[in-house]
Amino acid sequence: MLARAGHRVTLIGRPAHVQAISRNGLKLDLATSSSTEIIQIEASTELSSLHTADLVLFCVKSTDSASVALQIAPYLSPNALMMSLQNGVENSNLIAQQVANVVIPCVVYVATEIPAPGCVKHHGRGDLVIGTMQSSRLSDPQKTLQAIVELFASAQVSVQISTNVMAELWSKLMINCAFNAISGLAQIQYGKLAALEPVRSTQTALVKEVIAVAKADGIHLSETLALQAVEQISVTMGSQKSSTAQDMARSKLSEIDHLNGFIVRRGMALGVATPVNQALFALVKLVESTYPTHV
């Protein structure tokens, strides 16, 4: 969307995607459009491409946060801003431990998939929530955050500034825990799984467990608002399969350790029972153990 609006963007990715984008442009199939757009955009497999970046959108899987942050650290300009656009609540801290740059936590609400190299299919939404870490390295946080809001607004991407971004990250984690594993195990879209009452009951139980763990960790989440958010996601992203489902369909290890698995670990540490999250976490790990590449 930034490149589409005329900003200079370089995508860094795996060879198949980079080759397809360099050859044909990035194919963007927006939910709001009846036709596929071709976006001309730079793409590279080399991390050294980061050296001129003012803003780095850090979008790797949570399992790779620390290692990739360590790899890119030598290539970052001292003034470059890092935005963590990832699932889970730990990533910004993991990144900040490896780089000297400012890291901005970002909550992402968008339904997408990559059906083929160089192609992005958009199913719904596309808005962000940003804030600052507790130990912010910014001299003027509000000015920096507002500049990001304006940059993305120029690309028709809505960004809100939160005074408590950790609570926002926990809210997104709660939604991930309610949808990702179920969608992955059943290989079914959000709208269809939410149409079944037993599934909705399971999602309610998942939400209550996440809220209990969050509360024990010092984060207050409203159960009423949380359940409303889950119901809304099943409508606004009804045709979406979770990122976990997409990983499982490719026999690829998912982020489940940082979703339901995180709730299980944190619950154990804080003395909060999480049996429903434990069950889904175990089932996803069981399926992953059957993958040919599993180690």
C-alpha cells in the first residue's frame, strides 16, 4: 500500500517471491476491488538492502524475531525506526534486545494470504494500532508516532495511536488464540467456524483463559469487549483462514508457541489454569510433529 501510494519501498524476502516480484511486479488482489493490481516495487533477498531504510517493517514469524533482529542489526541506519508488525506480545522486547534502534510495537488487523509467489490476496480490514514501549528510546514519542500515522494515511492505511499498546497486543493475542488453532486444525474460514455453537463456546472459554492470564500479568481486558471483538472478526474477516491454518496447509511450523502456547506457559508461571489453550496447543504441536521436515 505504501508503494502503491508512491513511497519508495523495498521488500526483503525469499528468492521465489523476490524473483516473481522483480519479473512481474507485486500482484495485489484487494477485497475492495474487482480487479488485480500490479504494483511495481523493489525486492531483494539481501539484508544489506536495509542500510538506506528510514523505517523498517519487521514482519517475520515470532519464532524468528531474535535471530533476524540480530542478523539485520549491522545493516541498520542509526536513525532507522523499527516497527514490529507481528503476532504475540513478546516481539518488540526480543527485537530491542538485539538492535540499538527505536522499536515501535504495532498491532495488525488484516486478513490476507499469499496464494502464490509475488501475489497477495486481501480478505478484509487493514488497520494498525501503534504505541511506545515502556522503555522508549524516543526523544519525542508523540511526534514520531504522529509522523507514522500521517505516512500510512497517505497510503490509505488507518493507524491509531494507543497509550497502552501492550493491552492492545494482548487483545490481538486473545483473538489469535480464539481463531488460529481452530482454523488451522479444521482448515476452515473464520465465518464458517463461528457458525457452529460448540466452536463459539470453545472460543468463549479460550477468551476467558487469556483474560485471566492477562490479569495475572497486570493487563486488564474487558470480557464483554473481548467477546464482541471475536464476534466482529468472524464477520469482518469471514473468508479468512488463520496464518496458522496457512502454515499447517504447507506442513510448515506455525507460531503456535507464541499464541496458545504462550498463554499456557505464562499461565503456568502465574498459577492460572489454561486447559482449553493447552488442548489446542497440544493438538497443533501433534500435527506439526508429523511433518516430513519436523525436527
